[in-house]
Amino acid sequence: MSKELEKILQRLDALLPPPPPATDWKASIAFRWRSAGRRGAAGWLQPVRHVHRIKLSDLRGIDAQIAKVEQNTKQFLDGKPANNVLLTGARGTGKSSIVKGLLNKYSSKGLRLIEVEKNDLVDLPAIVDQVGGRRERFLLFCDDLSFHGAEDGYIALKVALDGSISTTSENLLIYATSNRRHLMPEYMAENLATKYVDDEIHPGETVEEKISLSERFGVWVTFYPFDQDEYLQIVDTWLKSFGISPSDKAREEALQWSLQKGSRSGRVAYQFARDWAGRHSKKR
């Protein structure tokens, strides 16, 4: 009987998920949350070995946005009240770069970053449990966030932003970027449900639901497309960073590059500068 029981226990043991690896907190200033992908299995924090070293001083044309997010982050590091932040607007204008720049600037003061995919937001309580007792201050970073309905991640994020006692910690804030201000696609049919009562606007329930998630972020920071002069200034800055002197020829090609891309953004300027520098820099 004992041998049969032992065999059963061995089979059960093989079905159980392995324990997650211990987090090496000294290995990096940034981590990625890795979901186990199995029901009942625990996820873990994986150190990012090569952290993007962009500086806030590298960013051009978004000084007001940088100042707003940096002030909130400094309050957070000082143990003062601070808000979760939603950065929205034109693509390639530096939304995620600000977060990376803040990490590099303030990591010496205990700032750490945890990148989480939207599908893994359901693990928020587990993440909070892992960082809740630590001295560092964590930014839970969701890049290019958007939802198409009441997904599990959407519900989990909504609960966390509401301040549920089971999903918040004083040493963790949520910073998210999105091209959509309300994090979900909006359709004309939804606006048709809006009612006007005594000169007051009453949005339909679907619109209200979509607005309700973004409203739970305490700080909104909006980014706008760059005009031509701002775009060229960013091109010049990146060319200098690659050891290349800006020129009229480079600027002319930079404008053609932006037309091909259909956008004048910091990302497009950086991509052009890399291409130009690669074609015109001397061999090392």
C-alpha cells in the first residue's frame, strides 16, 4: 500500500509547477515580470541585463512633460504623496523614453522599474507581495497599453488603480503609456448614445466605462506631434550624439525620411540619425 501511495505522490509532484527562481535584486535596476503561464504557478521577476541608458537630457521638445512626470517621481522617492501616471498622445514622441530616463537618473536613489505586459496585469497582487517589504521604490511600467474590452488585465488594473487593499503598496506606482487617452478604441456608435438633458451632456454607459479607467490615473501627461523645426532640432541632437556635425544636406534628407515614415517624431529622428551616421561616419 505504501508503494502505491508513493507512486501516486510522485505523479502528483510531477504535475505541480516548479517553484519560481529567487529574485536577484542586485543584478539590475529594471526587471520584467514573467508569468508562469500555468494555473496555480507563481511568476517571477527577471532582471534586465542590458538596461536602456537614455538620459532625460537626450530628449527634446517635451520639457513640460518631463517636468510634470519628474516632479511626481521625486515626490514618490521622497515618500510624499504621488500619483499613478498615464502618458498618452502621438507615437514616437518620448513617452516611454521619459520613464527610462527617470530610471537612469534616480536609480541611485532607490528607483527601480518592473515592466509588465498587459496580459500579465492579473498578477498585480503577486507582484505587490514580492516588492511590498523592500526599501526600493518601484515603478510598474506598462508600455503601449490598450484594451479591446473587459479583459482580465483591464479588470485587474482597474481594481489596482481604485486602491484595493490587496493590490497596492506605498512603494509602488503604476506608469503607463498609450496612444489612446482612454486606453480603448472609441466608435461613432458609442457617441450616438450620448444624451442631452437640460443643456447637460450625459455620455452613454459604454463611453463612461471607457473613460473610467483612464480617470483612475491621478496624473495625465499628453504628447503632441512635433512641428518641422522641433523635428530638425531633435535630428541635430542625435547626429551630435553620434559624433556627426549637422548639415543642410542632413536636414534635407531628414525631412524626406519623415515624409516616407509619415511622421515627424523623436523616434523617426533617431532612426534617421542612426542611418545617416552609419553612412557618413569614419571607420573605427
